[in-house]
Amino acid sequence: MSTLYDDIQFLPGVGPKRADLFKTELRIFTLWDLLNFLPFRYIDRSKFFSISELMPTQNAVQVQGRFISKQTSGYGAKAYLKAIFTDGTGRMEVTWFKGIKWIEPAIKPNVDYVLFGKVNEFHGTLSMTHPEMETLQKFREHQQQNFIGVYPATEKTRNANINGKVIRNLVENIFEKIGPNAIAETLPQYILDDFKLPNLETAIRTLHMPTNLSQVSMAQFRIKFEELFWVQLVMASRKQKDAREIQGIPFVRSRDKLLTRFFKEHLPFPLTKAQIRVMSEIRKDVESGKHMNRLIQGDVGSGKTLIAVLSMLMAIDNGYQACLMAPTEILAQQHAKSLQDFLGDLPINIALLTGSTTKKRRAEIAEGLTNGSINMIVGTHALLEDTVQFQNIGLCVIDEQHRFGVAQRAKLWKKNNVMPHVLVMTATPIPRTLAMTLYGDLDVSVIDELPPGRKPIRTTMLRDTQRQKMYDLIKEQIAQGRQIYIVYPLIQESERMDFKNLEDGYKTITTVFPEPKYKTIMVHGKMKPAEKDEAMQQFASGNAQIMVATTVIEVGVNVPNATVMVIESAERFGLSQLHQLRGRVGRGADLSFCVLMAGNKISSDGESRLGAMVQTTDGFQLAEMDMKLRGPGDIEGTQQSGLPITFKLANLAQDGQIINLARNAAFRIIDNDPLLEQPENSRLRKGLLERRVDKVSWRDIS
């Protein structure tokens, strides 16, 4: 009797060559891997077409008939087999370029066959290339399987004729070899009962060999639920473990002297309802005696920095230090200036530590942090250096956290005997389902309201042929004393890509807007940090009117006087990135503009993205659309963080309801049985151990 973990090579029908392709192309090493290699869609094989009604380019067509001739032509690698197939209503050519030595003897006269494949047309003749083929007799033996799964494939597996029929036959072989009840159930019986789920073996067998689509739907639900449930159970278990083991720092409201004075003397504008709600959530966290680990999502300009200021004042009022870490030097400098502007004459010693801080100043800062005379510090990665130690850090605020590595962030937490409260801020809107999966053990707050008085950014899409309109807008805004961003997707021209590039763009812009009347600077990621910072400072100070740049400016430039954002080849960007770029303008009191320059020929997806940008400035709405168009792994920020798991069937863009069910079930189970000690949870305890929950710190992903 075979076991699930036998090497795929020894399954009848595989052998060394196919095994090598399975392993290198499809990551299938064992019988269990093949059983978990699931179809991504299904085709109804109950319907037959007559050749006379076929149309070129039809996909997934099934015909029944006989071969009336066959001929092998060419030699060696250029050999091919061509046969003529008829069903009485017409004829078509059938061609094979691979596997000829097996296929040619299988084609026999006066035998009825079933062919299944894509229809093409060559010189006016209908044809099929490499169709699935079996005798009508064999087809009828399997006729209860009217719904046939379509499996993922690569060019190499297609060329080797590893098609759906081959995989289905191999799966049947596996089930024969392992016998019944060989696949152990992974979920407790009460979960199967509560959600009316088939057991795991039935679900896998159904997905490979279904008899109807309702069966497929239930089996898919089972697999999706399980995939999402385990992620949520790990999150729930980790959160419960942290609550048990990590001591919190209590911030007492009665000590709010600086915070109260700030509200009375320095609050620049009334808090929005969203800011009040988020501050209440933070206050509840830090007063509870538990450790805070909270993510704040807020669109550009929603007031996240003010939330950070209020939170840091709570820490300082309670005798603790606070830090704010930013991913770039210029962003750290801007945060430090914002804090100074916010806090005014309050008796708070604020320090700034970046890569360009002098050795002498570094020594002063190190001493001030150690003796407690510095109670608020803003910095870049420099805060992570071993020489930086705190007297009693109580709150860490991380801005745009996905720009920092996991080990780096964890290093910051360990600079204290007691882990400081953690507040993570991001201006990259994250769809709710993705946030629940990627940041499932964090508490999430959303600032979904902009302060009153901010003028919406006017967004328009122009084609290359309308370029003069864009130039006219730039001239008009510069004449009013405003500044302009122009962003390109590439630094140098690529022969394979026809969209605009930075160097050509810079030449064009300096020709249309020549010196000395206009001053244009260029900024890109390949510049040395000092050069880049100097160029950005020139723009921030108003010495340059136009900045031609790559997406390096997406985060880190705050110039309220900039009112125009031009994005060249805008169709090449994702929605989240377009929205982030648009957020560089609209930061002052003046009306601002975002111009999306698009090629004259763009894809339907490109049209959809740019149309969405024109229609709405809601970052969360755009993030949801972006995930549906591109998938969760491509959302800006999530690639750097790393999705915690890859799914076989679950889709974060489409399966929000299943995520909710799985999350509620997982957190309810952990609330009732934190260590999964009850007998009915033994499978879950075993599953968590296999997933090494103690080795995975989702906190480090925060």
C-alpha cells in the first residue's frame, strides 16, 4: 500500500522524466502534493459540437468522430503528426508536435474517438492542436464525470502533453493505491457540523472528479474555509499568547498635563469624528494595562500625524519616552518639523536622528536618550543602531512600516525591558479582507474622514495627443507661483517597453520649460542619497518649480505649494500607487490637479484603473478595486511584508464572507480554549504545532 508522501516518480504513469517536470515546473514532489494540485475552473463535458458548427478560436470544444487519415512529416525535433478527423458534418485537421510515438499508434481506423480542445483556423481549414483524445468507449466509461477540471500549467508541461486528462488519471491511480480513509481529517467534527463541510478526503476527491457543480461548490468552500481558518487560528493564538506573556505599560489619564495643555493651546483644528474614534481606541488600549499593537490606516491628509502626536504626549505625561521612525531622511525631517510646529512652546525636548546626523550630535542624542532628557525622538533606520538606547521608551510609532524589514522592526522593540506600545501608521489603504489576513493579530483603526476645508484633487486623464493641455496647465500654475511633479515609470529607455522614461522626459520638459525662466530638477532611486536629498530640498524650498522623478517621491515629500501631479504612462501603475502619487499634491489651501497621461492604445484593465482614479479620491475604494484587478500580492506594501501564506483556492479579493466566517470561528475557539487543551480541539492543537505558531511572530509583520 502506498503512502501519501511517496515520491511522485514511482506513481504508475509518471516515471523519472515526468517526475522532473512535476517537481521543477509545478512543485509537485509527492502523491499528497498532486492531490493538492487542484483545478482552478471546470468545463462541462456533457455537450458535443458538430464540426460544421465550429468557429475559429472557440475554447474547450468537444467533438465525436473518426480519423480517416494520418501522416507523419519532418524529422527529429521538427517531426509532426497530422490527421484528418470527421463526424459526417465536416472535417478538420488535428496536429501533434510532441508525443508522436505514443499518439500515432493510438489512432486506429473505424474507431470512434472523442476530441477535446481549442479550435483554430489554418489556411481556411479548421484545426485542433494537441487535443485531449480518448476512444468513445473509454469516454462512456467515465461519462458520469461531465464536469472536468482545468489545472494550472506551464509551457514546459503543455509541451510534454501533461494535460488535465493525464492528471485526472494519475489522481485516480493515487486513490486506488492509498485506499479509503488514507487522508486524515484536519478539522474538528464540530466545525464540519457547524458549517456543513464535507470531510477532507471527500472534498479533494470531489474537486478532481466531480459529478455536478453543486458538489464542486461545497468542496471548494471546504478547502477555502480551511486555508483561511488556519491563518486566522494562528493569528488568534498568537494574539492570545502575546496578551498572556507581554506586559503592558499602563498610561493613566489623570497624568495628562501636556496633553491637556496641547488641546487648550496648540490644537490646530478640531479633531474629525474619525480621529476622535481612533483616539478613543488608542486610549482604551493604553489604559487597559495590556500591550497595544495597533495599525492606523488613513488616507493621505487624514490626520495620522496628529494622532501620533497625541499618543506620544500620553506616553510623555506618564514619564516615558516616545519615538517616531520613518523610512527616509526627508520624511523624518518633515515629521520632526511637524512635531515642532504642533507642540510649539510645550516643554518637550525633541531630537532628530538620521544617517546624516553628525558624530558629535549623535553622541549628544545617545546621552540624552539614556539619561531621559530627550523625551521624544524622530529618526530613520539610525534609531536601530546599537548605540541608541533609551531610558524608558513607552511608545514606538512606525510610519509606512512596510518600508522596514522584519528584523529591523523587532530590534526596535527590544531596546527596553518592557516592550513599548506600538502604533503603526500607513497611508497605503489596505482592503479590509487583506488587513484581516495580513494584520490579523493587530487591532486596526481606520481614519476614513478628511479634515474639513480640504479641496478635493481634480483628476483628469489625457492621451499623448492631448499633451499640450498638460503643458498649458503647468504654465498656468507656475505663473501663479505653484510647483509641479512629473513622474515617470522608468529611468532609462528599454527596447521592450514603449512608455515614457525619465531621461527623455527630462530633456523634453527642459525644452518646453527652458532655463532661466523655469528651474527643473530630476530625482530617481539610483542617485546617491545625498544628491537625492539635495534635489528634494531644492524643490521643497521653492528654488525649483518642476520636479521630474520616478516613484521615489511616492512617500516622503511634503510640499504644500505643489499643486500639479503629472503621471506619465499612468496605465503602467497600479491603483494604490497612482493614489499615493496623487497624494503628493493637495496639501495646501489651493486647488490641486492630477493629470494621468496615457498612451493612445491601452488595455481594458488600464482603462478601468484610470477611469476609477478620475471617478473617486477614496483610497479604500480604490484599494478594493486594485486587489480585484491585480490580486493581493501586488498591492503596494503587501509584497514587502509578505503574504503569510499562499492559497490553493482562497481568493482574498472574492472570499470576504468566508474570511469573516473563518476569523470569527478561530477567535471564538481561542477565546474559549486558549491552549486548545479540550479533547475536541486535539486536531487544532496538532495543526498549530505543525504550523510552528511559536516560531512565527505576526507582530513582526506589523
